[in-house]
Amino acid sequence: MNSDKAAIWIPAFYEGLYKAVDDPSLDSIISWSKSNRSFIIWNPEEFHRRILSTSLKLLSPDYSTFFSQLDFHGFQRIKGSGHLEFGDTYFVRGKPELMNEMRIRSVRKRIQKAREEELEDRLPLLRI
């Protein structure tokens, strides 16, 4: 997917998901939304059978892990569509290189959260 692999590294989860969403042979199962900035799972049963349990290389091929991975990597659920729809500013059809920005943002959020938790753990020590 990357023309210059030395320049950026895209996690396997992003790459596997992007390939599945971008594969026209899977459009009846999962596809880009009309905005091309989110994806829709049209057939959850087939998604689980044909994609989730084989293509995305998750620790566990179940929905709860998949949804946790989406959250971990910064995807948001698109409410109101009536379908399982998820998106991100940097998950855009035809622009897989933007997923590097998702990775960077996700890492920054995790670092910030770890710092905040470390400060909360130290707070009782500062109280007199």
C-alpha cells in the first residue's frame, strides 16, 4: 500500500481494514460510505465469517475485540445512519497515506492518557 515504506509505517490493523473496505468484491459486506470518509458494515454475519476472522489479524476474531480496536485506533461510530458505520478524519478513500496521521494521533492520545494517570497516582502523595 505504501509506495515509500521507509517514510511511513501503517499498522496492520489500519492496512487490513482499508484493504477490506476498498475491495469492490466485498461491497455487499463492507464498503465506503457515500462521503468516502467512513465505512459501513452491511452484512455483519458475512463480515465476521469472511473478513474479521481471517483478514484483520486481530488477537481474537470477535466483535468486541474489533470494536475495541476501532476505538483504540481512533475510529468513531457514526450515529444515525442505521448501520454499523465508523469513520475518522484521516480514513479517506483514495488516501491511505493519511492513516499515518491516525497512528500518530492515537499514539499521542495514549501517551497523554498515561501521563494523566501517572499524575493521578502521584496526587495522594502530594496531599498533606
